[in-house]
Amino acid sequence: MDAAFDDAPPRRRGHDLTRMDPRHLDLLRELADRHSVTAVAEATHRTPSAVSQQLRTAQRELGGIPLVEPHGRGVRLTEAGRLLADGGRDLARTIAQVQARWDAYLGSASGTVRLAALPSAAAVLLPEVLSRLADTAVRVECTDVDIAESEYPGMVADHDIVVGHSFTGPVPTGAEHLVTAALLREPLDIAMRADHVLATRARVTAQDLVLHEWYGVPLGYPFDDLRIAVETVTGAPVRVVQRLRDNRLVEALVASSGDRVAVLPRYSTTPGAGIVLRPVHGMDAARWIVAILRPDRAERLAVRTVLDALRAVGREVVG
């Protein structure tokens, strides 16, 4: 449980911020990003009581102006705290810009870049990215994560680059205040066996698809929007025999299923797996594969090197 803070004197004017410890600005930024003292403590390898004590010290440095206030069972930033947290972001970005210029002066990018990526996106992008970086001093440390679209922006607190997907556009929901880069737009197609009756066609129609059973995704998952669109156009229900999350499992079932079909992404579906992909006539279904970064980390030369490689590989995939 987060520690509560005593009431502080009312706002005062004229305090000299040049006397404030920059580490306190960074602490407020961490609290703004992670939303609780406990989460900040875990991320920075401190105890909650130590974090709370540092927040009290920061308040004393500012003449007692409250930086946090009780909220539920924890605390949240006050208006003053949010203002200084934004200043912490600006400071971190400026330091990262200077570091990037210094690295460039020394001659090349180096260091470890922590990457979190949606597995299907990583399967398309990561092998070639790692190949391009093999002769550099940049090392990529990758974690695979398959979570809801809205959760990817929150992962930038612990990773330099987060690669996720978005079905709402090139800027995922919740990432408006972050640095984003669209790596590719991946069409969603209908997967079927190579000897399926529809496989001889360049594209299929909604009327074709309601005649066959489907492997679907759980209700509410974005891939299911294409199934809903087919039902809307035809006025007939689609027969979904299984609802599954893993694309590789869906590939295997479609390859062994006879007449059943499924929705799969075009570029990240395994080639030569005994299935073919066909677009749906009149339906432009797709997802965006997007890189998400905290503004200060986006300035690091090593991070920019990895991001440039991701963009280049994404262009090649689409091309």
C-alpha cells in the first residue's frame, strides 16, 4: 500500500528550482509513468518507504508545496507534481540528446537496447534487424509480449522500444504523448488449405465465406471485426467452431482442417505451411505494426539505430 502524505502548507511563490535535486524530478516522472509508489519502488530497486521519504524531501525543497496527495489507498501527483514530472521528462530527453551527440562524436552507437515485441511482429522483423546489427556495437535484448493493444504504451517505462499492433491507426490508443513510428501496415486475409475450393480465386467474397466454418479469435479481439463485417454484408451468421488466440495454432488447424478458414495477418503467417491467404473483396482489413518509445529514450543513438533498422526492414516487408 502506498504511503499517505500529511497536508502541506498552501502554495508559495518564488522558489528557486535551480536548487532542486534533479533526481527528484526523475522520481516524479517515474511516479507519473507508473502511478504508484509501490511500482516506482519495484522498478528502481528501493523500498516504498524510501520512495515516500524522497518525495517528502522534494516537497521540503520546494518550501512545502504539495507534490502528491492521497488517492484511494495510495497517492497521486498534484498539479505541481505533474508540472515537475513533465519537467523531469524534458530533462531526461535533453540529457539523452547530449548523450546521443557525444556517442556520435566518439564514432558509433553502442550499448544494449531493450526491445519488447508482439511475437508475430517480431517474427517478421527481428531476424533481419539482428542480422543488420550483427557487425555493430549495439546489442538487442528482446522480450516477447502478447497483450491488449491498450497495454503496449505502458511498457515503455521498462523498455527502450515497444513493438505492438494497433487496429485504430498508426498511433495506438494511450500512446499520444509518446514517440511512435509506424513500421508497416499488415493486411488481414482469409487463410485456407492450399487445396481449398476457394484457393483458386485471387480474392474471396463475404458470400463465399459464410458457406464455410471458421476458426475464430475470442470475442472482442480485433481480428473478429472481419468476421462481424462478413455477417453484416451477408446478413447470415458465420459458424465459428473454435476461438483461439495463437496464430501458429490457427495455422496448424487450418492446414489440417479441410474446408475451414480463419483470419490471419498477411506478412507474419508462416510461408509454406500448407495454407494460402486470400483478401476479402471490398474489405480493407489491416493492423498497424508500431514502435512506441519514451521521448528521452528515443534520443539515444543506439535506440535510434535499432529503430532505423526496424523501419528499413518494415519497408522491405511491405515492398
